[in-house]
Amino acid sequence: MQRLLVVFGIILTVSIWADVRVPPGTDDAVRDRLTPFGSSCKAGEECAGTAVVASGGEPLSGQAVYDKSCFICHAAGVGGAPKFQNIDDWKPRLAKGLDTLWSSTQNGLNAGMPPKGTCMDCSDDELRAAMDYMIDAVK
């Protein structure tokens, strides 16, 4: 009988404890924190008191893309990247042809060059301009 009372007491305690209410707004706050990054704000919607605007400005120049993303590896030759303005580094790559170089720019190359370099938001035209900028620097 004593065991039955203990079990009943535990069940009663757990059921009372489980019925505790969370403060108002807690569910919304938790839901907001669990929203995946980047999916909360979309162009044309209000987000954190600021309207989100889709990018649609002028395309970046080849030099701007290089300065923004490409220099990270190409300035010092990180991971075997051909160094900017170093003709000896670029000769073997240029010998393979521009189509092969463009394919490496778009799709990456081995483990050293990621697809699109590090400029995932660059358009094909911007990437082509950056590639041309680097090639023109060794001509």
C-alpha cells in the first residue's frame, strides 16, 4: 500500500509540474530562434524593422571581383593558385585553353580551387571579368 501511495504521489507531482505554463510569447521567441539563417528575410519583406532589397546594382568589374574574392588565394599562391601577375604560374594554365580555365573558374579544380573561387554570389559575367582581369595582368 505504501508503494502505491509513493507511485501515486510521483504521478501527481509530475502531472502538476508538467502543467506549468510558459510565459506568453515564449513559443514565438523559440520559433524565431530556430528559423534557418537566410530564410527569414526575403526581398520586399520587412525584417527586423528594415526592408530587404534585392541586389540589382551594376555588375562588379573584374578588378572588383578580384579584390573582393580572388586575391585571397591568388595574391600569395595559396594552395597552388597561380599568383597574380606571375607569368610563370599562368603559362601552364593558359596552355590548356580558355575553355578549360573557364571550367575551372566555374566548377573549381581539385581541392585547391572551390567552385566560383570564393565568390558564390558572383554572376557568370562577373566571374568571366575577374578571369579576364587576371589573364590580362600576365599578357
